[in-house]
Amino acid sequence: MAVNFQDSEIQAAWNDVFSRDKYRIMISCIADNFPQKKSLMVDYADINTYNVDFAMYVLDNPDKCFEIARKTVMSLVPNISRPGENINVRIFNLPRDAKVDIRNLRADHLRRLIAVEGLARKVTTVKPRMTVALFRCARCGTEMWVDQPGMLLKEPMMCSNPEGSCNKQATRFILDDKASVFIDTQKIEIQESPEGLRGGAQPERLTGYVEDDIAGEVTAGNRITLNGVLRSVEKSDRDKSTVFETYLDVVSVEFEQHEYDEIQITDEDEKEILRMSKDPDLFDNIVKSISPSIYGLDSVKKAIALQLFGGCHKEMDDGTVMRGDMHILLMGDPGVAKSQLLRYMSMLAPRGIYASGKSASAAGLTAAAVRDDFGDGRWTLEAGALVLADKGLACIDELDKMTDQDRSSLHEAMESQRISVAKAGITATLQCRCSMLAAANPKFGRFEEDTPIADQIDLPPALMSRFDLIFVLTDKPEKRKDTAITEHILKAHQRGQVRMMPEGTHIDGVDPKRILENTDNIRPVYDVEILRKYVAYSKRMTPVMTEEAKSIIEKSYLRIRAMGGDGSSVPITARQLEAFVRLSEASAKMRLSSVVTDVDANRAVDLVEDYLRRIAGSDDGGFDIDKIATGISSKDRNKMDVVREIMRDFGGDGLTEEEFVQHGETQGIPEAEIRRAIKQLHDAGEFYKAGNLYKRV
């Protein structure tokens, strides 16, 4: 049964809480610095330590308790006498049972002190709100102070002058807005955190009003906890409605102290995590736990496992920031389970957002400018998918289906990990420190055997070069592989059927126990929940590279650079060197190690070299990164020089394609390559076509 407290008991309780040394120091600091400092931050744990019943009473009757708390503090601070000037008492660190998900808010929570966690989706500019208005009677000039608790201005009903005759007749009141008291107010729209949602649920939203000295601290995309009183307000319809809207009257704002704060790691979890980290098969087991229902794709799963842990975010002496997040692109034929892998990763990552390129606009990925309904219809920013995935994983499917304009918004987000917005008169920079896992289909729907892979990727080279790893997934009929995939898919279905069987069901000819044993390899080695906690725990590590690891990466990079000795082609760039470092750091973090060893460096080198061989491999066994970085290989550039020379020597009035081919073949260049070089020069705008003749621009 709830204990009831009288006003005198509440005041005595606050006096006892505020008599602690730390609060006495805070109150004297407020007295010295008022009005620059006007909030007393009270830890709920201190109230709970004083009296558990009183702490519960504060949660259930916040308005009454805060009013008395304010008066108690005001009595301890002299020199504050002006109407409307207050010292705010702000409670933070509310207990777990006071934290409510937005979707679980009910009528029972009205007028109670609660905490709501989530993402600041929309934040308005800070505006002044009148709290105490000074009115003067137009007849006799009497001054009247009127409290303004709501959003609509309240005028006095009649003049308070007892000697005048104003009360007997209608009078007018003049508002003195210069002498009235204003406080800052800001409206915040908070949305449920994406990692708390399962099964494609739509995130719910709640509006909160932040007032006075804490207004203006929150920006769109921040992960915050709002502590406040849930209130109801009548809908502003013409007809009076009995259904009310809710909003949060914010008492205090807590910013996320630690990455993945929303994932609770208990002492038992920590013991299990440390035990897992000692397992010699840890890397293989984590790879087996990534979407085990998808057959094969081992090298892709290894890369994605490392992406999950990520490299280290570094800040240099001059303020330069080096990103630690990795970006991976999966280019593949239809039906190789790209989308399934992306959806699984968005669920497995401690903070994952899934977006499909076809249905995502630039505003939906970065930030949208929307009209604010604060009253004057000003424009405000609404954070998009990449901002919401800050410090997490953004899974973007069908990257090739996005429009060029939308895709261009990804460039800055991937490299500098922030989004500069200049829309509707708003200029802002939002953080999006996330890894990106993207999937796309080849230009012609399926990879062609005889066409170079780089020519079949329909993505701008500037975007391609920003990915640390690119995987090409082809679907070619091959008897042994097809048999294994078929068996794996059928086993997965069989295991799913048995798992859905009601317990105790007996079916003739079916042995559920045997089926589960035979399909045990489809079960993840580590449970999804513990793996998410493991990843969150690993983010605390910042491993340092050993000299041995540094030497391995250096030798590999310089060896590949040396392949372009004649200067005609660039086999690898500094971007791939950074990929080496990020992958080796991720490998060390996966082991919860504080050093990057030779094992980690070799793992990174193997992955990058394997990717370069597939995508940027040249006929002579070397690498040519220009295939990705510029879209034209050095070999193609040489062919283009030959075609330019043919045009210069023979193309006075223009040349037909056949004439180009004849001249090219005399120099030993195959027909197909000459035709491709002509097309590239035409696309680049160096040649134009008049009838069947090509001419120089």
C-alpha cells in the first residue's frame, strides 16, 4: 500500500536530502552564479537512500514534490525575489522500473515521473515562452502578475484595484511584455531506439518540452534519456474530444555516457564474454554464428564479422579524425542471399538500421527538412537512417537502384562520417559514425563471363573507392556446390518444420530428434543475444599495433605498390592501406586483445589481397586499382591514347567505327578493345557522333 506524505513531511525530507555536503556545495554555487546557474541536479539514488517510501512517492506525485523542493531550495538561496524567477530541481538517474518504452505508455503513467530512452528525431529552435505576464489595467494602471502555465496567453478576469470602479464595467488590460518573465523552451520529438525493435515494428514517437537552462542542449540524432512528467493535452479540434494527446514535461535530459548503453551487460554476461574470448576457435565460431541458414559465403561472413567489431576511431593532435568504421559492398547475382544477410546483420548488430535503396531518398538516408508545428511552421531537421545508425551498422540494400542524386549524399557520410545539411535555410552538420554494409546487383542483372567485372558494376567510381572491401557473388551452375546448397536449404526447412511442431507430437516416419541432430550445423554457435553483448563489450578496447604487425602490413602494401613500377598503373592506394589497419584492429578487438598481433595483420592482408584479386586483378597477375577508383583501367587508358592518335593522324573529317578498327588492328589491338575505347571516349565527351562518323569535340 502506498504511503501518503503531508507537505511538512515532504519539506523535512527535502531538507534532509539537501543537507548532504554535495548538495550544500551545489546550492551555494547556484547562489553565487544565479541566474547563469539555476538548476540543482539531484540523483534519484540519494533520495532512495534517504527513504524508499519517499522516493516512490516522488515518482507518483512529482508536481507536488517538485513544488515543495523548489520552495525549499529557494529558502536556502537569498536575493531571488522577482516574480517567476525560480531555481529548478532536476532529478536524474531514475530507477529501472520508472523507465518506460514509448509504445508501453498508458493512462496509468499520466502525471507520474518517468524516463523515456530513444533518439532525438526532431528538435526545434529554442524560443522564449512567457511564464509570468505583467498586465496593466487600461483605466487605473494597476499592475497584475498572471501565471501562464499553458501555451495560450491568459488575461486577468478583472482589475484587482479595490479603490477603483474598474470592476463594475468592462475594462481592457495592456500586456507589458518587457517586464514579463520569459523562459527558454524547446520541443523535442524522441523516437524509440531501433535496436529495441524486432520483427519490423514501426518505431513510436513522443513529444517532449524542454524548458529553461537545459533548452538547446539536444541536437537531432542524439541518443538521450528524457526524465519528466507525462501530461495530457486536449486535441486542438473544433469539436471537443475526450481523446487526449500526451507529451512529456521534461525535468532533465541524460546523454548517453557509453556506447551501447542500452545493452545491459551483467556480471554473468561479462564472465561468459571473457570465457568466449579465450576460445581458440572464437573467430570461426563467430563466423558460423552469422546467418548460419545461408550456405557458404565464408570469406564474406569473415569480413562482416570483422566489420561488426570495427577498427578504432582516432583523433590526432591537430584535430584530424581517422575513421575506424569499415564499409563493405556485396555485388552479386540475384538469389545469392544478399538481402537475407543484410537483414540478419541489421538484427545482429547492437545498433542496426536496414534501408532499401529503391525506397530510400537522400533525405530519408541523411536528414529531412520538415515543417515544425510549434505554431509558426518553421523548418526543422529530422534525422535520417544514417544518422540514426550513428555508432552502429547501416545496411543499405539495392544501392544500384538509388538515383544518382540520392547516392551522392553517401560520399561524405562514408568518408568523413558526418552529413552537412543545407536545406530550407538550415545549415547544420550531423554525425553518422556508422559502418555501411551495402548490396547491389550487376549492371546487366547478372554477371557476364567474358566481360571484366569492373565494367559490370553500375556504381560511380568515387563511391566504389570508399568501400574497404568489395565482394563479387556469382551464381554459376556447378554440380558439387549446387548439391551442397540444395541439401543445406532443404535441411534448414526440415529443421524449421520440426521446431514448429507442437511438443509431444508423434508423426510416423519422422524422427524429430534425429533431424535436429543432423541439422545442428544450422544452429548458431553463439546465441544472438550474447553475441550482441560481446560486440558491445569489445567496443571498450583500443588495441595498439605491434612492430611485427606493422611490418607485415607495410611489406604487403609496398609489395603490391611495387607491381606498378613503370608508373602506368596504380595497383593499390592509401585507402587500401587504411583498410589493412582497420581490419587488423577489428580482429584484435574480436579477441578482446589490447595489441594487434601478426595473426590479426595476416588476416587483414589475406582479406584485402583476396578482394583486390577478384575486383582489380589484371591479366599479368598484378593489380590495377584504377578499375575501381576511376572506372577505367590503365590498360584501357593506353587503348584510349591509341584511339586519340588514330583520330589525330587520320580523322580530318571524322572516322567511322570500322575505320578505327582497321587502324587499330594494324597496331595489334583487338577489335573489341578498340570499340570499347571509342565508347569510353564518346561517353567522356571527347568524341561526338555525326551520322556514322566520330569527330573530335
